[in-house]
Amino acid sequence: MGALVACALLVLSPCAEAPAAPAQARVTVEGVAAVVDDGRAQPAIVLRSDVVLRAALERAAAAPASAEPWHEVDSEQYRRALDLVVADVSLAREAVWLRLPEPRAEEVAAELDRLTRSVGGEPRLDAVLAAVGANRDELREIVRLRLRAISFLRLQADASMRPTDADVQSVVDSGAHPFTALEPDAARQAVRDWLERRALEEAAMRWLRRLRARGRVRYRW
């Protein structure tokens, strides 16, 4: 498994977006999920196994106290994760093209810690990885890919992507966040990070829409 396997497949024909799959169809793990041909050297391959892992992590983070079978990802969850991974792959390639610094070891460790907390702790993370047949090395690869993508997004970011103190307090007061069990100070910091992540994700989706408009992504089902 590898979130970004570059140079493995050349795609010379124009890319087209595939139609949406039926709402509750189950998804197989093997094979290629998408090819990103963004004009940066050779195209990059996105593996289905990486997409399923991302979908399982997203599902676990959405309900960190649930005992759901995370490996049973339906087509809607898979498609959302596929979009996120494709966006990360393309954004990370831009970061490499611009020679932005590689993620530092402490940044990778901090992101792994954030991800672990988001899914409910170490035992839950181990359960998610086991459910989809992944390991910690594969998880670190996805984290490094995500950090490269974030570095490029932050380079392009405007002030609106960083939540203000008022934004954070408003969300904390509303209780409309997954950190209600935390102490107030910890909850405010968690909400701040959460809001920034959401803004970065929205920016990544805008990037992906531009890729699609230029015919740079081929989905494989």
C-alpha cells in the first residue's frame, strides 16, 4: 500500500470523472482507485487500499466511541475518502514541485498523535488498522502525504482559513463539536485545530474541482 505511487502508470488519454456509484454498494479494496495526471512529470496512482484506510479513519473519527465495523465502508464514504486522497496526492505533488520542506519528524509525530486522539485513542486506532489490513508504516505514509498537502495549502492560504478567537468561542459555546468531554481550555484548542482542518479540507476540495474541470483525474471503479 502507498498513498502515492508515482511513475507506475502512464495515462495519455484525456481523463474523465466516473459516475457516482449506487448509494449502498460495497467497495472492494484491491487495485487502482484513481490516476492523477496533473501535468507534473508522470501520473500518480491512488490505491483502493489507501482510500479504504482513509475512509475507515474518517468514519472512526466521526464517532470515536462507536463500535462500528470500520472496514465496512459504503460507496458514499468511499467516494468522499477518494476525493480527499486524490486532492492530497495532487497538492503534495505541488509541494514537491515547489521544493517545500519535507515534514519534520516532530510534525509527523504531532499529526499521528492528533489522528490517534481523533479516533478515540491507541486501542481504537489499532482496531481500525486491523479492520482494513493496514499497519503503522502505511499510516505514517498517509500522514506524510497529508502534511505535504497542508504545507502547499498553507502557502496559498488567506486569513479566512485560520479561525479567530471569536469563531472558536462561538463553536465551543454552541456545543456543536466532538470535544465536549474535554476541559474548557483543551476544548478550545481542539476546536481551533478542528476548524482549521475543515477550512483546509474545503480548500482541498476546491483544488480537486479545478483538477476535474481540467480533466486531470481518472477514477476507476
